[in-house]
Amino acid sequence: MKSPAKHPFLTSAVTLAAVLAAGALVRGLRPAAAADAPAAKAPSVLTVSIVTPQTETWPKIVQGSGPLAAWQEVIVSPETGGLRIAALLVDLGAHVKRGDLLARLSDEGLQADLRKQQAAVGRARATLAQATANLQRARAVDGSGALSAQKLDDYRISEATSRADLESAEAELDSIQLKLRQTRIVAVDDGIVSSKSAVLGNVVTAGTELFRLVRQGRVEWRPELDARQVSALRAGQGARVTLPGGEQVDGRVRLVGPTLSTSTGRATVYVSLPAGGPARVGMFANGAIEFDPQPAQTLPQTAVTLRDGRAYAYLLGPGDQVSSRPVTTGRRKEGRVEVDDLPADARVVAGGGAFLSEGAKVTVASAAEVSRVAQGSGR
């Protein structure tokens, strides 16, 4: 048999096999815990509280926007013309009552005409008295043959003519007295002076607008709604209007426009607002009309996140990982918002959605922690 030293390749193979065997032995001697150690856990990005959708009965809401206008306007103008404005007694914004004096026209010429016509009436009455006395005397001697039938007829005609002259003079007197009363420009109803075009000293003509009133101080909100929205409305439904300054005013639908505009396809809704409030004619306001309460699936508004023009809710899944779910929002009330397309038993992250991403891991706060945080925020 040949010596091993004479076979170098065989010697190297034996050496390599020994090294591999030693390595396998070392691996076999590693602790089992080190071999089976799990991968490191993903960290939690946020501690959150969880809510589930609630079903509540809310009134259905129709949103709209439109101007504020007077319920009715009252135009105040003189009924007689050719007279000068002698006095202006109210200004813009004045609250007036029915019959209040707003302006006065000069009446010197009419006072002179009045005295002249009163004298004419006096003459007519005297003439009538004389004609009546003549007729009575003529009748007294009618049977004696002292007067002819023609003369008696003349007395009758004279008496009738004098009576007609008196009536004409009295009618003219009434006309002058009426014109005198018309020199007093008064409010025809309660209201607020919204416009004044009268100028002191100006000679006016009959029918010229001097003042404009918001009748009874009543203001209306007049949004324009489409056919689908209008079909669900009726008089008496409640509305809440938000004014430009942020004030909210409650009102009632007075009238739903009977026709739709041929150019816009929309109809005007007339919502009465309370008199004496902050609403002013000419404002443009947004608002909502409430009607027909219906069930609504709701979440806290903090549970809905707006991103890229859409609304999302984050749902808690296995392993405390969250996933985003698009939702359609609707009515809002007292810090809650109506949502669609969520399972009734969905576990929704109550807040902090802006800090979450798809598949992020969260820590769910216990009820005690949630209560402690709520109490702290209340203080």
C-alpha cells in the first residue's frame, strides 16, 4: 500500500471535509433561542381612541345661499304736485309707525285758495237762500193769479241753479282741503326707512318717490335651489341662516317659488327672519333648511380626515394596523357628521387621522386613559 504523503490531492480533500464538519458542529451547538428569534416589531406611530358609527335621527338639510331682501317695500310719494318740500322729519334707518309724519310740503298757496273757496261757498249759500225764499213767496201767491206760470218756473230754476252752484263750491272746497292734507307726507305702515330721495326745497311732482320703507321691518332670506331640492320643501319648515359676521338667525320658509327660472333652472325660496335681528337688507348669506327627520349614521367630526379633496375615515384592523376608507359626508350637528358606506360595527379612529398613513400601527388607548384625557381637556 502507498503512503498518504505520496497523494497530495487526497490529503487536501480530507482537510476540507474536516473543516466543514467542524463548522456544522459549531452551528449545531448554537442556542435554539438565537436561531428562532423573531423579527423586530414595527413601532406604534400614535395612541388613539376608537369609536363606532352611531345611528341618530336628524332632520334632512338642504344647503343654499342667497341675498337678504325686504319682505315688502313701501314707496312713499306725494299725491299732489307742484309744491316745495318745506320740512324733512326722518332720516335713513329711522323706525316709523303708521301715520307718522315723514315730510311736509309748503301749503301757503293752498291756504289762500282755501280762504278764497270758503268765501265762494258762503256766497253760494247766500244765493241759494235768496232763491229759496223767492220760490217760497211765489208758491204762496200761486193760486191768486198774481204770477204767471213762466215766472214761477223761473223761480224754481233759479233755486235749483243756486243749489247746484253751492254743491260745486263745496266740492271745490273739499278738493282744496284734501290737497292741504296731502301736503303732510306720512308713513302708510310701520317700517324702517331704507331709502330717502327727498331733498329739502325741491319742488316735487305727484308720484315722485321720496322715501322707501322696509315694511314692518321684516327681512327675508332668498336662496335659489334646484328642482330636486325645491320639490322637498314646503311652507313652515325651519331654517338657520349664517350672516356674514358669523351670527346665526333662525327663520321659517314662507313661500316656495312656484316656477323655476328658464335660464338657471332654479327657484327662489322665501325664508322669513325675525324682525329686529342682525339681518340687514342687501347682505348675502348661507344657510340650511331643515325638514323630514331621517336616520343618519354619524361619527365625531374629528374622525373624518380631508385629503386630496376627499373625506376618509381610518378603520382599525388586525394587528392594530389602520386602513383608510373613503366616506361620503352629509349633515353636521353638534360636533358630529353624517357618513355613508361604513359597516355598523366598524372600529374607527376617533382623531389624529392627519398623522396616519395606510397600514400604520397604532396603540389603542384604554377607557381610563380616554376619560383622563377628556377630564384634563375639560379643565
